[in-house]
Amino acid sequence: MKKLFSIILLSFSVLFFAQESIDFQTTTFKEVLAKAKREKKLVFMDAFASWCGPCKMMEKNIFPIKSVKEYYNANFINSRFDMEKGEGREIAMKYGIRSYPTFLFLNGDGEVVSKSYGYMDENQFLSFAKEANNPKLKNNSYKELFDKGETDPEFLINMMKLYSDSDYPLAKKVSERYFSIRKNEPMTREEVGLLLYFLKSPTDENYKIFTGRRAEIVAVMSEDIYKQFDVNIKLSSVMERSFDQKTGIINDDLFYQDAIPLVGKTEAETALNRMKITLYPNIGNFAGYEKAALSYYKNSENFDPEELLKAAWIFSEHVSDPSSLKQAQDWAEKSVMKSETAENTYILAKLYAKAGKKENAVMYAELSKHLAETQGKDATSAKKLLETLK
């Protein structure tokens, strides 16, 4: 009887939650899109994973809120898919979903109208929905409206953010229209960030905004950062000419030939090393990365410890020279001194292990394992390292 009562209670709880939460469809993705098209509504999709803590918190704390469920149920066709099971795998691949929860608004043709990530409170979740619920987007895509000459600033800024990863050239065109219609309006911090993100060359339309509104931009980012950014912009075309697409190698002599007259030798050398440490790990040129990083981070006190930690991690994986590993240890130690984490203590342990400092390696590997376990993180790497040090 007690077991039967528990089953009934569980069933009632599930039914109660279903009634008191967002009304998610239980059909296929294709059928969800078809329904959205028929009813001229957008699709809201909760893309989750079964192990994801923030996903469960959204389901428990936010979806059942009266204002949330009423707005979402009235305005959208709601769906949710586990991105690691069944049809969810195809959806994750189609929309490039790699973090959870990811929230999508789609039109009836399956085109992304708006996208966001992570846990949100009630106000954030409602604001996100209301921004997406633009009547224009129910029957037209962003691209169609942009081609028709849409100039609404909020529309353009949302489109920039939406396509910044998936279609950068389009997002860049959108940014140029946005800043052309906002040329007489005070520039916000967010707008400065967007301007810089879509600015790659002195020939870009937005470079005129960058130079013409220098005082406003400097007020946000400082004179030194402005100058550094300007140097990078001026050198971008030089970098393209000196980069061999086939080999993935930058021709130093060709770069310096064109760069030094523009910005001087010191700035040119710094910019070249900065480009190498960004590019070379992605193409597997770790010897080139090692040399560039040692030069670029020579005065390590001028850099953020987390940036140095990233370099230390690459050295721990791909560098064997003892003097280079010693430098990487110094970088990792700066991060550990700032705040001990499971990640930075593991990297420091690995560097000590490669340098033959077994006692130090064991100590920091044990600390990494402890921090990972107490914080609910994966301690596998630290455990494996400890096994090799026995």
C-alpha cells in the first residue's frame, strides 16, 4: 500500500508540475515548426542536457512562475529537447549548441530569431522573450527584413549579436548600418564594444566612426588601449599579406617590411608575437607558439594571471625545453597565488612533473584533486597525473 501511495503521489507531482509550468509540446521538431507556422507564432526551444544543473534550476525555479508560464504559453509554441538524446543530437548539430541550457527562438522555417544561454531570473527570462517576440519576425527572417532596409536600432543590434558567430560578414554589414544611423547619438559602452568587434581594417566603413568619435571611445577604453587597437587595425592587412595559407606560417621579414613604417619596430614585434600566440596553437605549430609566447610574455607582471595560465597550459601539453617549462611554471604560479583552483593547480602540477620536480607535482596534483572533488568538478585528470607519479 505504501509503495502504491508513493507511485500515486509521484504521478500527481508530475501532473501538477506540467499544469503549473510552461506548456512544452511533446511532438517532433518538424511538427513543432509546422504548428508555429500555422499559428503565426515563434517557437521557444529549451535545449538542455539531463546532467545540467542550471537546466534543472530553470525547470524548477523559473518555468513555473505565473508571469513566465502565462507569457510563454500565450505567445509561443514551446518545446524542449535533450541535446544528447534522440532528435536532440541533430538539433544540437544544426544550431551549433555546445553549452546548456541554450534558449532559442525560431520562426516557422526554423531560422534563429534570438538566442541566449545559461540561468536567468524571472525578469531576464521575460525580457529575453519580449525582445524576441517582434511581430515582424513571425513571417520574415532577419535577413529578409535587413534586405528590405530595416533601420530600427533595436532590431539591428539584436541581429548583430545573433549573426556575430554564424555569419560574421553579414553581422558586420548590419553594424555598419547601425552606426551610420546612430552617428548623432551618444555612444554607450556596449556600442563601443560592438564597434570594435566588427572593425578589422582601416578601409572598413566603421573605421571612420572609430577615428571620428575618438574622444567618446577613449572615455570608455583609455588612450593606451585605443592606440593599441588602432595599431592592430592598421596591421591587419599587413598580417594577411604575410600569412601563408598553405603552411600556416607568418613570414616575419615580409611582415616587418610593411609593418615597421606604419607603427615602428617595437609595436610591430609585439603585434607579430600576439598574432602568433593566437594563431599557432590552432594549427599545431607549437614550436612557433613557444618562441612567440616567451617573447610576448617576457614581462609577465604586465599580463593578467589567467592569460598567463592559458599559455602555461599549452606549454604543459606541448613544450619540453627545461628553460621554457621554468618560465611556464612562473606563469602558473602567478595564477595559483591569486586564487587556487582545480584547473590552475593541475596545470602547475603537470609542469612540475615535466620538469622532474616530483614532490611539488604530487603536492599540487593532490590539491587539484581535492578542489575538484569538493567543488563538484571532474577530478579525472588530477587522478591520472597522480597515478603516473607513483
